[in-house]
Amino acid sequence: MLSSDWFQFSLPDFQYAFLSILLEGIPFLLGGAILSGILEEYLPQSLMTRLLPRNPRTAVLVSGLLGVIFPVCECGIVPVVRRLLRKGLPVSCGVTYMLAAPIVNPLVILSTLAAFRGQGAVEMTLFRFGLGLSIAVLAGWVVGFFAPFSILRPGLLGPHGSGADHPHHHAPSRGLMDRLGNVATVASRDFLDVSVYFVIGAAAASLFSTAVNQEIILPLAANPPLAIASLMALASVLSVCSTTDAFIAATLTTFPMAAKLAFLVFGPMFDFKLLFLYGAAFSKRFILLLGAGLFLVIGLLCWRLAALNLAW
């Protein structure tokens, strides 16, 4: 055992906490990967654009809810949004769907309920859903005031700024086994890519909860603004998939629920891996402004929730 005033490492305690998080979270991670493969193979890319109302503000609101029907975690959302933008999806709707889908995803709702059993699971799940959707819709409405060329990477919509893909010949229809094979390929690739972040996050959370002297961080956890800001920063660093991040947040028992809520809303919208992934679709200036805006708005709203002293 390694020990000091603030750090006391016990291998059995660490192993128990680490395996507990893995065994609880891996089924949701695997389910999300399989769902991603099914959507990749069977979801027509133009279907979502046909479902949106013509009113721009209403279309943004509906875009936030589309994540319930077409769920994608943040690890695979950027390629989906890129394809949809090229199909003619308005940028405001694309940004809203991109931010909301990893939170309103039904698998994320179920994993949050499972992770917070005995810790106000229903309340945390409802607040996460409501706050995540509200922030995404607000961001989409703000984006609607700006020209697409100031937000998107140059050339994303093609040389003429058109949102439509170039004409192409339809590929011959494939058999069921070929399509299922592609589902398995996409699912396995997504599972392996995302599981790396989850394992690292689970190890970090286990080390934090079992080895770090919780009395050392009590002053930080007892101060709502500092607790909220620190957990948002932690969510960004850990970069855990939204289908499993609730299992990590639930172990941070020293911190107030409002800070955990900030962790669960900010992380799926803007973590370190997304900082690079967003660069495939958006300008650097927009990415920086988006990150700063999300950090400020989510932090302020969670701080106000903490001030209400809700019994959850």
C-alpha cells in the first residue's frame, strides 16, 4: 500500500472499484456500439431532414429531440452531422442535434438511471435530459443568426456552398449477410475506439474515489462554483462516452449533485476528443466560442440549481 497524508493507494480497493464501473458500464457501451452500426447501415441520411418543420425555430427544437429517435453518442456524432449538413440540414439544426443527441439518447437515459440508483436517479436523469436539451436548443437558435460560412470549415458544403451531394449512381443492393457484416464492422470499430476512453476514465475515477483522501478536496467540493467548474474540467479531460459517464459521476460522492449534473451535461457536449473531432466540420473560432459559451452557461445554470438546495 502506498500512503501519504493525501494519497492512500490500496490495490484491492482500486481493483474492486475499477471492475465495478467496468461491469456496470460495458453493457451500455456495447449496446451503443451495436446501435451505431445499425444506424450507419440502415438509416437513410436524408430521412432526418424530411422530418423537420419549415419554421426555423421549431425545426431547431425538433432537431434536439431527434436524438431520441436517431440516437448517436458523441463519439460518432460528428461524421453523422457532416453527412447531414451536406444533405442540406440547416447549420442551426445540425449544431442542436450534435449537442443534444448524446444526452437525450435512450441508452444514456437508461445508463443514468442505473448508475444513480439510490442517489436520486429519476431526478438526475430528468435534470440531465432537460438541461442538455435546453442548452442544445439555445445554441442552435444562436447559431441561426450567423452565416454558415462563418461557422463551418471552408469547402464542407462543396465548392458552390450547396448542401446537396453530387449526383451519383446508386450502388447495387446488397444481401442481408453483407449488411449485417457491415453493422458488425462499424459496431466493433466504434466499441474499440470508445472503450479506450471509458477504461481510462474508469481507472481515473476509481483511483480518485479510493486513493485520494476525500478530506483534502472537501473545501473544493463544499464550494458550489468551484465544485461545478472542477467537475466540468474533469469531464473534459476524461472524455468518457455519454453512454457510460454516469457510472463515473456516481462515484464522485464528495461532490454535490449540481456539480455531477454539470459533469454529465458538459462532457458529452465538449470534451477533449470532441475538441479535435469538431475541427472536421467547424471553424476553429466557432469551436472555441462554443466551448467557452457551453462552459459558462452550463456552469451558471448548475450553480443556480445548487442555490435552490433541491432535495435530490
